[in-house]
Amino acid sequence: MRGLIMDQPQLISNLLIHADFVSGDREIVTRTVEGPIHRYTYHDAHRRARQLANALQSLDVKLGDRIGTLAWNTYRHFEIYYAVSGIGAITHTLNPRLHPSQMTYIINHAEDAYIFVDLNLVGLIEAIESELPKLRGVVIMTDRAHMPETSLTNALCYEELVNGHSDDLEWPVFDENTASSLCYTSGTTGNPKGALYSHRSTMIHAYASALPDVLHMGEREVILPVVPMFHVNAWGIPYGATMVGAKLVFPGALLDGKSVHELLLAEDVTMTAGVPTVWLNLLNHWREAKTRVPSLKRVIIGGSACPESMIRAFQEEFGAEVRHAWGMTEMSPLGSVAIAKPRITNDAEAMRKQIKQGRPVYGVEMRIVDDAGKSLPHDGKAFGELQVRGPWITSGYFKLDHSEAHGKDGWFATGDVATIDEDGYMEITDRAKDVIKSGGEWIGTIEIENHVMSHPDVLMAAVIGVPHPKWDERPLIVVVPKTDKSPTHGEITRFLDGKIAKWWMPDDTVLTDELPIGATGKVLKAKLREQFGNHKLPNGN
């Protein structure tokens, strides 16, 4: 027997319809690429999204067509999110930090019909346009006064396109399992792979992300997503924030510590989200300028492991709670959030939980398995490959017939090695491809890195395995020191003493000016291994 409930599809356009109806006067603020601060409301955004939807249809954009965006976090990018998906086309976000060859591959693989590009990124498309045979046109996201001279064959002006059409539109209704958006992984080996989300998966993800123990989004919040809208849809914030009618603050192209601080302060931001490298810049600015943001209540940190020192800095120096989150492109992306359980009142125990990747968000199931695929106990000690499943996790990759990561039993293999403790907290010890195998035993690099980055003379650090004649591999620390500091290997190992297992202790330390950072803010371990993989250890003769 089925329940007697209306069969209403969950569509992304419903978010903006609702926000207009109940929170229409709530602001959306943008530092524009052109420079000035732009302000308008959800009511205005809904009107312009309808205009853009009509414009897209006039360009013969149809259900299922892929529409690329090469853009920063702005109100125009927000409008594109809703207009494209709202008419049943697919929003395909492109990362401007990708190598041109990767950009070309992704656009051609997706078969983008049009690309919307920000003013300061036009050159990236000009450089590869001749290699994009399926591209029908490029929309430059500015007004006529700021339109650049361009070599693009069919360059359209965003504001003329929008303002040239009526806002008279009834959003179409279609199956909620229709594809809504496309994000490609930033894999370091092989070609990037496309994660294709649906309206249903996006809506369920939005519901979950807004929960109090997840991102805690509500109408009273003022949210600044520093995480780019081209990075897994800004972790779903443009959807969750719209669902609850929160004030949104978009930082545009300026993501340095000073610029982010100015917006946080000026707009009374209560919650912000981004990767550790961004927050390192912000913390340095706060300390140098001897300032802070009194309104800021929560900082969401994800993308790569957050060191304990960063959590303590935000919470103890600047009074903002840190929520350590984990996820993947294939997971839309939220998987888990680390918040101490109510019964944990001891500060040391609470911190130990907080530096883990956290407990799964409702809707995500997790397990760890051994090499034979057998489930391992959740005792915080056994570690194995982390697998996940749920209603916003991909079942395959776009245009890829077979994926080894997607098992026949419905679980997705994340490629992470992890533990899960008795309270359900998951902790990643390493990527499977980065784990160090020493004397037949595994050494996880992430825990070592987190401790090293707490050293007062260390700005950034990474750990890789290098060859050893007896143990196969041993850990090497690669350190970017703070200005005018030169920590020695002895100083760092003394600092690590008692914090990690004796046999995990790295055999050497090298100092470098910078670490190779990928397009999504993660340290590229493969590049480090190319650079330092032949390093001769002091005891490696």
C-alpha cells in the first residue's frame, strides 16, 4: 500500500521560488570582478534567473545540454546555477586553475554548448577556442561598458543577454532524477572524470547540509563561501543557503586574507567555508593586523585535512568554532563533519574528535574493508579502505562504462585509508596511493603532517615516502618554514616525540620555499615525490 502523498518532484528551481516567497528581501552581496560591491535580493535573483532562462532557450539550449561556467563566486554565477538547471540543462563548472590541456579535454568530453566566463578569465577560453569544435558561443559575464576586445568567434554580453529577455517564465516541471550539474574530479593521474548530479540528489544534499550539526544554515545566518563555486558547487552552499534564505556574501576573484577579512567584517558574516590554504592566509592577516571578526561564529574547513594548530587558532585566538568536514566530488560533496558529541566535555578528548574527519552526515553510510573486501571493526584501530554509499553519491562517471571504484554491491571506494571509532568518527590516515609502506606496515602521513604543522616555526608541511634499502620506504618531511625560521630535523623530531608511534618517526626533513598546490587547494604528493623521491636518507645507506 502506498501513502496518499502528492507526487511533487524535488527540483532546484523550487529553492529559488521558495527563497523569493519567504525570504525575498534577504540580501545577496558580491565583490564583483569589475571591482564595486553589488547588492540585491533573492527576489531580484529570481527575476534575473528567469530572464536568463528565457535567454538560454532563445539560444536553443535544450534539456540535457551542458552549459559551462568559468567563473568566480558572484551573483551572476549564482543566477546561472539556477537558470541552467531550472530549464533542465546541466550546469558544468570549470576550474580556472586547471592546465589548458585538462580544460580542453573536460570541455570537449562534456560537449559544452556554451560557456559563461568571467571578465578576467576570458583569455583562458581564447587560448583554446580553436580546439573546442562543439562550442557554439561564449557569454562574457559583464555589462557592455566592460566588454573586452576578444578574439572569440561568438562572444555575447551577459547583461545584454539577460536584459534582452522578459522574466515571464513558469519553471518547467520534469523528473527529479534529471541531471542538474556536472563536476569533474581533479585526479592527478589519468583524465578527469565527470560526476553527474541530479535534481533529487542536490535537493537531498541541501536538506542535509543545512542541519544544525552539519553546516548549521538558517535565515539568520550570513554566509560567505570562500570555497569556489567551481569546486563541487561550493560544497552545496548556494543551494542550502537559498533553501533557508540565508544572506549570501560572494567574494569574487579576491581570495587573499585582507580581502576576505574586509568582507567578513563589513557584512557581519557568521559562517564561512573554504580549504586550509585560504584560512592560513586569513589567520596570518589577522595576526599581522591585530584584528578579528566579532560576528564570525563558524568556520567550515574541508578539501584537505585541517591541522590541530589551525583549529586551535580559530577557536582559542579568535573565538570562531571550527567544523572539520570531509567529502569528495563523487559525494556532492559532503560526507562527514567533526563535532564533539554532547557527552564529551573534556577539552583534550573533544579536540581529538574534532581533528578527525568526523561522523557521517545522515544519508551517508560508511564502512572500512580489508584487501579482500571484508568489513573491519569500528574500534578506532583497524584501518582499511573507506567505502561509502548514499542518495547523493555517484553510481558511475559521465560517459564511462565501467568504474573500478563503483562496486557491484552499491558501495563507492573512496581511495582513502581510514579508521572508524566506536562513536562513528571516521579518520583518514592517508590516500591509498600516498600511504607509506615500511617494513610491511603502513604509516599514515596525515597524522604526522598535522603534528608537524603545529610546530611554531612551520608554515606548511607534507610527508612522503622515500626508498630505504632495509624498510622499503621511510617518511621524509618536506617543510615550508615561517619567515626567518629554519627548523632542523632534530627540532622537529623532538617536537613529534610522544605524539606519534616511534617507528613512524620521519628519517629526515628538507626545507623548501613552497609546496606544489593543486587546482582545489590540495598538496600534490605526486609532484613532491618527483621532486624529493630520490632524497638520500641519513640512515639509508
